[in-house]
Amino acid sequence: MTDPIAVAPALAAALDTGDLDCFAEVHPCDRRDRVDVLQTVYDLHTAPLSVVGERARYQHHPAVAALKQRLEASWMAELPDVPDEFAGQTDIVAALRSMATVDRLPRTYHWIADEASWDDVVRFLAMEGGPDAGFDDLVAACQVGLRGSAKLELAQNYWDEMGNGSLDRVHTVLHDRLVEAIGMPRLSRAELPVEALERTALGGLLATNRWLQPEMIGALGMIELQAGPRCRKVVQGFQRLGAPAAAYPFYTEHAEVDPRHGKDWVEKAVLPLVAENPSWGPRMLRGAWWRLVLSLRFFEAAEQLLLRDASQAA
């Protein structure tokens, strides 16, 4: 019996030729292949044109759209339901805040702050990609069609991501400087655990499906609610290990502003949106729970990988 053939490499090759009709009914060979396929499709929608090039013309090809919808449906069916302790709350803001306390500081971040070697810290940050990788583009997509207080809050959040008009303070610029300062490797998708790919792919799922806007608002809010304490632990790790000065600003910035962002997100975006659209409340909780669970799966996988590599090195 021959092994199943991975779909993702074949799809990537076919996007160069436009010969895509056969992909409408294909099935990925495993979990990693499925998320690789979805990431390839999401790139057509969200990656810079300088990266994706002429492939972007096929983002709405009937076969690509059929493949995307089918794989997303199977993935969403596997994503976890919101536990009753949160789903049963009528105060959505209180439920989100309570949910955000679930493993707000996973063991991985205590390890980064107190024990990890410099090489392990760099390796973990390369896998993590920052607490909110691609957050600026996700916020920009999320605000489409909103109005009032929610629109203003997402605009303010985005402007903070843009360094409030200062190129020197743009968060992606700060991250690029961090990468250079610590010699962080740019890991390919093949080098990442599947849990890291799924964590990132959630943004693609939400950003490319307009009907999932409530879930996207919840997921982005969860990022803001949980990032601050985690970033402070990274800063502590930098201090313990004597990181170069250029490594600090990215995580220091998030440690300081994300708690405020989280507060404003739930009070100025979630609260008025739920008041206007009560049916959105449970869906925001669902998106927040998806983000929380996928993140925790990633932290566990990253920790196991790093500990295994450290054991082998020893």
C-alpha cells in the first residue's frame, strides 16, 4: 500500500499553472496537510502580493473555493465548544474576562522567565511569532462594516499597531528589530509544530469568512486580554539572560499597552456590539474560546519540542 499523497505541495504547484479543477474534491492526507492546504489558500487572500504574486488571481477559483469551504467545515466541526461555565453567562463582557483568566500564564512563560537557556528563548519566540502576529491586518479586516464605538475602538487599536503615526514605533518594525537583535531564525511552516500552524490559521479562517465576524471579534479580544502578562514574562527572561537593548521594545510595548487594549476592546467594542446584536454574544465567546484553546495546544507542543531538543542536546 502506498502512503497518501500530500495535497498542499501539489496545490502550491498547480497555483503556478492555473490547473486547479481537480482540487475541488481532493482530501488532505492528514491533519498537517489540511492546515498546510488552508494556509496556502489563505495566502491568496491575505499574503503580500510581493510574496504570493500572480497566484492571487486564483483566490476565488471555483475549485479553490470548494476545497476551502470543505476543509474549513471539517476543521470547525473539530474546534471545541465553549464550556457551560462561560456559555451560560448572560454578561458577555464578564464571561470574556473570566475566560481570559484560564491559563493566562502557561507554564511555558514561567520557564522563559526563570529557567530557559538563551537558545531556547530564541527558539520559542521564533515559533511563537510574537503575541499577535499579523494583528494589524486582522484588525483592519475585522472592522469592515462596523460603526459607532466599535469602529472607533478597532481604529484606535489599529493606530496603536501603527505606532500612532511613527514608523519607528510600528509594531511590525519593532518585531523586525527584535528578530535582528537576537538572531531569531525565520522558521518555515515545515519546521513548526502543527499546533503552531493551526493557531495562525485561525486568523485566516476568521479573516476570509465574513460571516465569522463575531467570532473574529472574540478571538482578537482574547489575544489582547491575555498578551500583557505573557509579554512581561518574556521581558523578565530577557533581563535574566542579558538580551541586547533592541530586543526589548517589542515585548515591552505589548506588556504595557495590551492590558489597556483588552479593557477597551471589551468595553468599547464588544459591549456596544452585543447591545446592538444580542445574537453575537455567544459567537464572540466561541471565537475567544477557539483562540484560547488553540494557543494552549501550541504552548504545550512548543514546550514538549523544546524540552525534547534540550534533552537530546544534553
